[in-house]
Amino acid sequence: MDRDHSGHRVSSKMQLITPLKAKFRSIRRRILVFVSAVYLTSSGLSALWIYYEVSHEVDELFDAEMVQQAKTLAAFLPEQITEQQREAGAQIIGDVSDHEYEDKLSYRITNTTSSWSLETRGAPSPAIVPFQIGFSEFNLDGRQWHAFGMTSGNYQVLLLQEDSFRSELRTDLAIDTVVPVLLLLPLMLWLGWWTINQSFLSFQRLATNLRAANHAAIKAKMSGRPIEHLPVEEIELEPIEEPIRKAQVVETIIKPKKKSGSALFAVVAVIILVSGGILAVLVNNGTLSMSLTTSKEQALEIASVEMIKGEVNSYHQLLANAKAKIELELNKLPSETKINKNAIKALMDAAVIIEMQGKVSMGDSLLEQGHYAEATYTYSAIKANSKLLLSEYNAASNIISSSNRINEFESSWAKLQNSYELTIPTQVVAANDLVTSAYKSIDNNDFSLALESMQKAIDNWQVADTEIKYQIEQIGLNKLQKDSELAEQERVRQLNIEVENRLELERKTNERERLAVIEANELAQIKETDRLSQKLTPVTRVQPIYPKDAIRSGIEGWVDFEFTVKSNGELQDLVILGQSPRRVFKNAALTAFKQWTFSPLLKNGESIERLNAKYRVTFMFSYFPTFSSNQLFCSGKCFIF
């Protein structure tokens, strides 16, 4: 235990706390600590929020991927299970590689009767994890799993994914996002401390000069008590009277070339006025002035008026900036926009602006005349009107931005409609109705209601955008399945064409072999007939001309003749017994065959007539050369190349 200057006992704990309290009486230290605490708190909350959002987006991404994988598996399943597959029962797919993620992904496909299944190694059985349509989560051997199930025809497809697969990506993304913020944290804290210290340099010089100017009075004031027990007013503000009279304060404040913010000067002015009622610090558009007063109440009124006037000037600057921004955005709007530009321009040229300018002049006049209460009332009314008008300006600016956003949605929707056959979402219709209502509100100068309708329309468009993306995804999957079916149909068609070509080739080969057999049989028969009844031998032959129509059509055939061979070898009683095909080779064969001569029969060494002689002239394509490209070499048969 120690004793203070008055002889009272002071504990060691109080000795530690008291200096801290004294230090925190400083405005600069309080601002530094408060700003640092706010920044640290906001950084921590931002990190938590980033982690939550990243986790949510990662879950949505992997859920969508599971849906797509399930649909892809279902698309390649056969319509019917073969008898061999049904007898095989459960089929297990082994590990493809030694990748560390392979055991974290699994699937199970079963038919509705559970007589056949296809699953990866390690997939849980239906008894442990029953099939469930949609998304679900379960815990298996202390590990969290995500599941997605869907039905496709006679199949049940179940996809499984371990949560650690997601948490690793979730953690990596969160760290990559939060680490830069944490690395910049010390720098931002240091910059905040440095900025605040630089802003308070002029006040430190002021306090130093004041303490030095009236040190004896301050020391007498503090006699009998420790300095840390004195109020801040008695320590820093009591000795102001004498330095002001000596005109040292003005020189101290005006000396720095850089001017501090008017808000900080206003705060110091209020503190000084409340303390002693001697010094009035007046701020007007960043210009600092001082005056000596003898009335504490009057100084308070002046400071209050100047503070309100400074706020009015700030609002006017904000209005000017907002007006310039709106004019720039109006010029960027397309000429065919549905927004009533005249209504917005009328808002910027409203009579209330001129009225406020007049009231500002009136407030300045009242302030110069010393009517502080009336000036305060006037400036307060101007402030309220300025605040209301600024809200209207901000609403108009946000309406233009929202309109541009909606135009982007509509343009994107129009392009997608030209590219895909899409169903119009109900949210699109609702958004169009809200936009129409917003335009009517603009015509009625109700910008707040118009902005509310615009924001609701944007919300509807965002929901519709999600549904449109889902429709496009479904169209893509359907197209993929259709392309696969078309490819399979084309493959089957090509196989059928190949089979037909092979069958046609075999048919032609068989036909040629059959004709060759017939020809061989005919030759054998002719030889046998000649052997038995003297051979019928052509002596003179005239080459028949192959009909051009038969050549172009690729037709082969024959003509059978029956005739009598006279003793001199000439022909008579020539009759056509048969022909194939009809009327194709008849004339060509008859014209040439009339000029043929054959060997007559010999009886006792004399030539006699040969009755009922038969001969066939065959027209057949041949590919060995003869003496003429248009003639046929005939010896009972005709050939052409």
C-alpha cells in the first residue's frame, strides 16, 4: 500500500489502473483504441462471413456436379438387363488408380427388383445406406458422407461423396481469401494510428503552448491533488484565458499550413465552450476563425449555428455530386429507354433547390445580425429539406442503375430465346409487371416507390436467371443423349448397309457360279449329243451385235433355235424355241444366226439333211479382248468386255 499526496492509502492495483484511466482521457488515444477495435472486429467478422459463403458455394458446386454425374451414368444404362447380367448378380468395379481421392467417391446402381447391381469397391450396401431420392447426408464409420439418389427407368442410381473431399477445397479457398486480409491488418492499423496522430499535431501544439503560458496557475490549481485525479477540463482548458488575451492562441492555430477537418475543429470548439465559455471556434467551409466572447451561452449558440451551417454545406456538396452523377447516367441511357427522362430532369431542376438557396442567404443574414436562434431554425429546415432531396436524388440514381441492370437481363433473355426453346419463367412475367409499375411511379414523381419496384424486379430476374440456366443445362443433357442415340442409329445403319452389300455380292457370285454350272452342263450335253449322233459343228459363224440397251443395263441372256441343216450346211425352217429375257436378244441373235452354216449329217459318205437340230446362242459379258470393242465372239455363247 502507498499513500497519495493527501495521505490516503492507494492500493497497487489502483496504481496500475489510475494511469491507464488518465491516458484514456485523451481524445486522441480514445479514437485510436476505438478505431483499432472496430477494424479488428470487422476483420474477424469478415473472415467468418467469407468462410461461411465459401462453404455454401462449394456445397452448391459439388451438389450440382453430383446431379450431373448421376444423369450421365443413367444415360449409359441399357434399357433391359440381359440374362447373363441377371445371373451374374452384383458387379463390383475395382480401383482404377491409386489416387488419394478415389476412396472418397463411390456409386451404386441397382434395378428395381434388386436382382442386379453395379457398384464401386467399398460402396455401402442397401442395408447400411438405403436408397433415397434427392440429397441426403449420413455418418459412416465416423466419416460424413453426402448422397444423391435418382431413378431412371428400371434403375436406381445412388452417388456418394465424402465430406472431407469438400472440406479440403472449402478450407483452401477460405485461407486464400482471408490470408491477404490478415496480412494487411498490421499495415492498416499502423496507417490508422499514423493518420490520427498527424491530424492531432495542431492540438498537441495548442495544449503545449497553453500549459507553458500559464504554468504557475495550473500548478496552483492542482495543488493538493495528483494530476491523474483531476478532470481533463482543469488540466488542459483552465489556463486558456490569459493566452487568449495575449493573442497567442490565434498565432498557434493559424501557424500550420495544412488545415485539419472542420468536424474535428467543431468538436474541440464545443469542448472548449462547455469548459470555460471563453473561446469560440467557428468553422465555415473549412476556414477557421476565432472570436472572444464574454457569454458562455452566446458562444454555444454561435458554435451550434456554425456546426449546422457546415452540415448544410456538406449536404449541398453531396447534392451537387449526385446531380452531376445523374446527368452523366442520363446521357448514357439509350434513346429508346422507357424511363421518363423529363421527370428526372424536373427533379434536378425543382423549385425547392432555389428556395433552399434563398433560405441559405436568409440564414447567413440572420447569423450576421446576431439572431442565432432564428438562424439555427433556418439552417435546420434547410438541412431537413436537403436530406430529403438527397434521398430522392439517390433513388433516381439507383433507378437508372437498376434499369441498366434489367436491360442486361432482358437482352440476355432475348438472345437465349433465339438460341434455345425455353419456357418463360413466371418470374420474368412478374419482373416485367414490376418494371411497368416502376415507370408509372416515375411519371408520378414517386421515385422511392419506383426504386422499390425496380429492386423487386431485379430479385425476380435473378431467380428467373437461375431457372433459365437450369433449363439450358437440361437442354444440353437432352441434346447429348439425342446425339448419342443418333450416333448409335447411324452405326446400326452402316452395319446394315455392309451386311446388304455382302449379301448382294454373295448373290451375284452364286448366280455366276450357277450360270457356269449350267454352261458346263450344256457343253457336256452337247458333247454327249455329238458323240451319239455326230457332232453339230458350226462351219460359218457371223458375230451377233450385243444390243446397246442390254449393255447399258448390264443384261445377260440366251436364245434357243431349232432348225434343219440342209445338205450344203445352210439353215432352213429356223424357229425360236425360247429366249431370256424376252425380246432383248431375239433380233440380234436371229439376224446373225441366219448366216451361219453347220456340218450336215453324213450317211454312207454322203451329206444329208439334219432335222430338228437345236442350238443356243448365249449373250454374256466377257473381260478378255477380242478384235472389236463392239463385237462379240460367239461359239454357241457370246462374250463382251
